[in-house]
Amino acid sequence: MPDASATARVELEELVAVLGASIGDEKARAALVDIGLRKSVDTRAMSREDALGLLDLLAETPGIIGVSSRFGRSRLMLKWARDDLRSSR
């Protein structure tokens, strides 16, 4: 059975939801699209690795965006681990 995490796709709105609670959806979407363009990542449908990479880059941003990105990365990793565990049962 192939590893679900290796083929899982992440949509931009999943990342926006993680960051939007603290910085607002519009600001979250703009920050993610901007960093995606600068790093040549298609934010419409990216790999988990790409999504985490964008959050890592945003985590270097000072202030609330950086803090939210660090917490958001942890939350997503836990969510994906839980989803993978459920799908393997």
C-alpha cells in the first residue's frame, strides 16, 4: 500500500484556515501566495512537503505571522498524522 502522506495534496485554503484564525484569511492568503510565488510553489495544490516549507519560511517572519506559522505547522503535522492513522486502519 502506498504511503498516503507521500501523495497527499494540500490546498491553499487548508493553510489559510490554519493562519487565518490569528491574522485573518485575507492576510494569510496574501502571505502564502506571495511566498509561494517567490519560491515557485503552486499554492493551488501542493505537496505536504511544499506546504510545510512555506510555513517554515513564513515562520522566519517577525511578529504574529511568524508565530502563527510555527504553531500552524505543528497543528497541520498533528492533523495529517491523525488522518494518516485513520486511513490506515
